[in-house]
Amino acid sequence: MTDLKPSNVLLTREVPGVRILDFGISKVLGEEGGWPAMTQTAQLMGTPQYMSPEQVRDASTVTGASDVYSLGVMLFELLCGRPPFVSDSLGALCAAHIHEQPPSLQQLFPAVPAALSVVVMLCLEKSAAARPTAAELAAELLCLADAMGAPAAEQILAAPGPGKEVAHLATVAQEATACPATTEGARTGT
């Protein structure tokens, strides 16, 4: 389990083009100075905005399906400019991840292709078993990218571009949010 969130995802010009940073919550230093295999029961570990329902309940029981959920939250946010659940209260945010259905991407931002919306919503399933595996998700996203005519990752990475050789996903997302092609009302749901 990692603390997947935009600020822990680094985009680079080197294949594979994405690096995950900050594995700090994968292990917790034990009282005897040893490293347990996973986090300990009854600890809230992670960034609440991106935590899966099972991670909110008990961080010691999470699997790779939790990372798929966190990726679904990031995809949701990248596509419509806001995460699926927003609250000023930690308790309400955690409860939303466990009990509430995320809002429809299609209603918040109709320009999102329906097939992509379905994939993102599958990532946000409350049951870890109902989510695609990371391999299934990667295959589905590649198929969607091909169907939409997106350039191959190698072409994007090889293309000369202005600016940095690396960037945090959070920075890229903020720049995309400022894109004039989208309306503030669609991004905020108003």
C-alpha cells in the first residue's frame, strides 16, 4: 500500500513516465525498532481524500485494490477538477468513502467520455473485490486511449516540450484546471 495522491506521483520524460514517491506509510516502526510487514490496526494511515473504504476501516488489511481506489480518486479529480468526496470534516470525509456513492462524472463534467467514466467509477467501487486489478485497469485505460486516438506514451515522452523534465501530477492537474476550455461550473458541479 502506498499513499497515492497527486503530490506523490512524479511525471518524467523517462520510460515508463510515471514514478510513485513517498512509500512512508507502507511500514511503521515497531516499538522494538523492527519493521512490521504492514501498518498496525486502528491507525488512520494515508491522505483521507484519497483513502479507500477498507483503508479508512483498518489500514492493516489493505491490498492493491486500495491503490486502484486511490487512482480512481485521482482520475476523477483530473477529469472534473474536484475529488469525488469533499468535506471540511475528517469524519464526514471518511464516512463518505465508506458509505456514499461518488457523484456521476458525466453529470459533473459531460465532456468525459462515457467509457472512461465507467472505468473510473469501477475504480471507486466500495467493495475491493468489485474493483479492477491494477493490470486490468492498465489494459482498459490503454484500450480507451487507443480508441480516443491518444498518442503512445513513448511519443509523449520523446516529444520536445517546454518546461521541466519532471513534474508532480498535482502541478499538472492544477495547470489543467486553469484550462480555458472548461467551465468553472462544470468543474465545481454548480
